[in-house]
Amino acid sequence: MNAYKFLHAGRVGPFSGFAWPEASWVDAEAPPELCRSGIHACRLEHLAYWLADELWRIELDGELVETELQVIATRARLVERVSA
């Protein structure tokens, strides 16, 4: 599934502090749970809610959980930075 992820400068997660590798798969340590575990991303219609320094298109895989403003997965990778 394709989604979007906002990160701080240098591909750093704003809440986790995790430095994302570019184009490599990242696996969560636990099943997806809102604000607790998994890889959190958002859909196009929720971008304004999650503003940060860098916007990335992200590919999600594995177990997925959808919430009101987020999509949470067990596996993901950054695909490309959105510059527009």
C-alpha cells in the first residue's frame, strides 16, 4: 500500500527519533497499535494534519491497521521524497 510520511530533516521520525534509511525495508518490532508500535503513515487527505520538514511517499506492507488519521503497518520503506 502506498501512503505518505512526514519526517524531520535528515529522514528522522518526529515522534520516534528513528533515522530512516532511504529505500531499505524497515520492520516494526511489534504488531501495529496506534501511538505504541508499528510504522505510522498517512493518506493523502490527512497530509495537513501531520506537517513536518520532509514529506516522503512510503510503501507499507505486512499487517495493516487503519485509523481516522493514520495507517499503521508492520513493514515499510521510503520510496521517494516529495519536493512539490
